[in-house]
Amino acid sequence: MDWRLLIQIEEKALQHSTIQKLSAEFLGTFWLTFGGCGSAVLAAAFPEVGIGLLGVSLAFGLTVLTGAYALGPVSGGHFNPAVSVGLAVGGRFRWAELPGYVIAQTLGAIVAGFILYQIATGKAGAEIGGFATNGFGEHSPGGYGMTAAIWTEVVLTAMFLVVILGATARRAAPGFGGLAIGLALTLIHLISIPVTNTSVNPARSTGVALFGPSIAIDQLWFFWVMPIVGAAVGALLYKVTLAQQGD
């Protein structure tokens, strides 16, 4: 790698403190969870004008797209523990920063879940139902079992990492990474909401599980393990088959 490029990367990293990076990850994951899950809880089935599955899918994609452009320049715009792990596996993120990112992301999602719960229960006779939580078996929106859920979460998270790594590579068209990543997350939701209610993000799953039905807590381990496995698989796949020197 060109030594001048290394200097530019180092100078850019020094522009933002650790507190700023963690704050950006907290806010970005808050926005993703509040916007995406909020659309599902409050607007998906609203009488006559509900946004439905397509609207919820777009909401998740839009949160990542807007967050990536607003906060990505500060922290990299991960907003997802699985993404952070995948980027570390792919050599795009320092392992030493991983614990702080995961904590900030999870706290951001929990705060979003708390505020969303206060809103959702803020009317007489309110019932939160599944509260946009993730699940399989009896807690799957379409009744899909664990095996189907494993394939769904691992494959879709792996492909999400392939898109992220490819769209943010140095040879990629500059300025379009956030758009590609946001649209990828929209597509992921369009595919998998019926199966697991779409996680691919352990923090997002945690943020609402803490305020949802007890079965969501019982199955929460699954939505930490499978997205992280998928992210590692996707990063390795990209690194071995698609990466070029300088990526």
C-alpha cells in the first residue's frame, strides 16, 4: 500500500475520539432500532393505511442509509455487532475496538426499545403483541422452525457483509456505499420477515426482546450466535474470493 495512503488513513482516524465513535454507534443503532422496529410496532398494521411488510422493510433500509451518511464518517457506521465482527474478520476494523462498539450498539438498541415501549403502551387498551421481536418455531411470524431460521440468518448476514465490504472497497464508486447497504438491508427484510422477523443484528434483537414477550428472551441467544456466524462467513468469503490488494 502507498505510504501516502497510510498517512491519510491514520490522519482521518485521529480526527474522531473514541467517545465520538462510540456515541455515533450508539445513536446509529438507536436510530435503526427505533425507526425499523417502530415502523413494525406502530405503523405496519395501522387500520386502512398501514405500511405492511414492504413499508417495514423500507424503514429498516432507510435507517441504515440515513445513519450511514450522517454518522458513518465518524465511526464507520456499523450499527450492528455482527457487522463489527465481520469487518474485523475482513481486516477492515481493529479487534481492540470491538468490545466498545458492541456495548455502544447494544445500549443504543435498548434505549430505543425502552422509548418505543413507552410510546406503544401510551394509549388505553394497548397491546404490544410480539413487539417486533425475532423468533423461530412458535415465535416465527410464518411458523418456520430452527433449521430454516439458521439458514436465513446465516446466509443473509453473510451476504450483507459481502455487500458492505464490496460497496466500501477502495475500488467501489465513491459516495454510494450507504445507498447499496441500505438497499441490501431492505431486500434482506423483504426475504426474511416471514421466517424470523429479520434480525441479522444482535443489538436490534436485544433492544426489543427486553420489552417483548418472554419467548423472545428465551430465543435471544440464537439471534446473537447466527448473525455473528453469518457475518464471519461473509467476511471470509469476500476476503478469500473477491478482495483485492488495497481494499
